Amino acid sequence: MKVKNFCRKAMVLVAALVMMMVAMPVEAQAQQDDIASTTLINKGDKAPDFTVEMVSGEQLTLSKLKGKVVVVNFWATWCPPCRQELKVVEKQLIERFKGKDFVFLPISRGEAKKTVEAFRKQNGYTFPMGLDPKQTIYKKYASNYIPRNFVVGKDGKVIYTSVGYTPEEFAEMISVIEKALK
């Protein structure tokens, strides 16, 4: 009797594991399909032009940065992966490419200036940040999910896109930037 119960439990466990192994790639593919369907601008596309108000009050227009490699980064203060990514930006992007034709342009999606200012102060960030409280800029590039990075080459075309934050993805983006600056 004990052997039968053990075998039955083992078979149920094996069946559950097989189902999980089959379901994980399906779920991962569904998530990738969902991300792809919400991405409006892809590698090779001309980056949609915009003018963004910076926290400082200055206006910055993407097309006026032609000739530079620009990382357009959409983020929000409440987003944990965005926070992780912003923590490494100063050293891994801004300091690394200082003095080169490079601009890191983080744009807060859907938040008020006072929220972004408080976040900057709390975290000691000094690099410029843009504001997109009505998501008008974001909606030219995507319809869901942050953080999002669009690396725009010197010619104004998107050369790399990413959604979310992982150290591996960030390293890949750095590699793309380095090649574009050569």
C-alpha cells in the first residue's frame, strides 16, 4: 500500500514538473509577444522627434542631438527595475562616456515634476531628467512596460531597444553604445 501511494505521488510530481517545463517556455513566449506588441519603435526605425521639458525647466529636442548617441530611457519613481537601473547609470553610462558624443536622456513617465524632484533629491541624482506627465512622448515609442531604453544612433535611427533591467541587458546596451561611438 505504501509503495502504491509513493508511486502515485511520484507520478503526480513528475507530471506536474513536465507541465511546468512545458508551460514556462509558453509563458515566456507570451510575455515576449506582449512586450513586442507594445513596442511601437524598433531597431532600424527613425526615432520619433520630441521636445521634453527637463526638471531644470530647460527644453530639449531630440532632433537637435543628431550626431550624438542618445539613450532615451523611460522610467518612473515607483518602478523597482527602473530604480535598479538608475543606480548604475552614473558610473556605467554617464562617467564612462563623458566627453564623447553621448547623451543619457531619462524621461519620467506619467509623473509630476515635484515627484521627480523629490526622488532626485532623495537619491542624490544630479544628471538631467525629463518629464512626460501625460505620457505623450512615451506613447510615440511604446504603450506599456518600463524601464525602456531606446538607443538612438548618430543618424537619428534606433540601434538598440530593451525592456526591463538586468545587468546582462545593461552590459549589452553599453556594448552597442561603445560600437556606435567609434
